Amino acid sequence: MPWKSEDESKKYWVPDVEPEKTEEWQFTQMGKSYLKPDGSRTGHPGWYFGNGAYASDEYFYYNYKWYTIVDDSRPDLENGKYIIFESPESEWEVFDTYKIRKTYKKYLHNKVEKPAFQFGQVVVHSYDYDEVNMTVSDNYSVSIPTDLEFEKNQFLNEVRTVRDFILKETDYIIPISIERGESLSQEFINYRQSLRDLPQQFDFNSLTEDDHTQILSISTNLKTGTYLSKPKLEDINISCFPEMSINYFS
């Protein structure tokens, strides 16, 4: 090895032949990452040899024990059949003396269907690992809060917020019908009455997870958002609400 020393206390490594200062070399070196002895990562510090070429990977390894990180990409998941987990930092794979790459554990994923949505339930997801066969299975634990009735009453307030918004957004049809001298269709009248009755007749068993998410999202947006972020009627698709009427006039 081309070691040099200024005195007994200062010994350092430099290559016998310094790399050429080409654009390709400079660009490649500056794109590299290194692992320091303390476990932290760093980019190329921009140090260079006497000819102005950026320092080589071997220089950092022999003088400072910096490993060059290569192939830091995760393995292919093969269309979701597998789950990949990073191994601990201490399990880097060392090869070619001064080069390292991240190691991963690849488990065959035995998917377990998520429990059907039920209002108020709390679903916690975790994984069960089989290190022998390298498989992982979904695990769901379900709990129902003791104050479910309170949760329902709170949610009905969100339903009313969305309901009131839809009624307000369709109010303009009424003066138009008067101006035109046209009667409102029975379909439209029934639709608005269904909206008014909705909180009293709301069926929590018909609520889907998507309905739940939409209602909370729209209600929060209406309460805290701006005019520009106001939802559009045509974008509201809540299955447990009455189907929107488009036949306004008879």
C-alpha cells in the first residue's frame, strides 16, 4: 500500500497514481455517499489531490475508515408479494474492502384482509414475522370505544354540516323556478326533504369507510377552509346520503 508519513505520529495513504481530473471523475465522486465510523452518512467533502482531482474512495477508507456506499436501492417487491425491511445499521454488507451496501430482509407477505368497517371501531395493524420461513402476516386488533353513543352524536354533527352545505348549494334552484314560472320536480322536492331528515334517520350500519372519511374531510374543510377550497357538489359521492337529483323542474 502506498503509505506515506511525515513523521512517526502522522501516517497517511495516497495512491501511487492520482486519478485524472476529468469531468466524469469529478461528477461521479461528488455524487457518492460514505458511511463514517460513528454510523453517520456524508457526501464527498470536496477534498482533492495535488492535481486537483477529487479524492478517491480508497483515500477516505484508509485514512478515515469511511466506507463507500453503493447500491443503496431496495430490492424489488414483485408487485406487492413481498415486504422489505431494512436491516439495522450494524448489518451493512462489506465487499471489495472499502465498499458497503445496505442489507434488507425480504419476507413473503401473507395478506390478511382488514376487518370490515364498523363505525367507532379502532383497528390497529401490526405484522407477525416468521424468521424461519421468512414470511410475514398481517395482524389486526379491533376495539370499540366505551363511549360509542357520544362518538355517534359527535359524528352526526359532521353529517349535519355536510347536509346543510348541500341544501345551501341547491337553494338557488327555488328562486329560479319562481322566475321561470316552472314547478319544482317532485324528485327534487323529495331529495331535499331526505336531506333534512337525514340526521334523524341516519343508519350507522350503512356507513362505509369511504363515507366516513369523506364526511369528516368535507366537514373539516367547510369549518376551517377558505372559499377557494370549498368542495364542489359534483365531487361529493357519499353513498349513505340520498342520491343527488338533477331533475330540478317538472
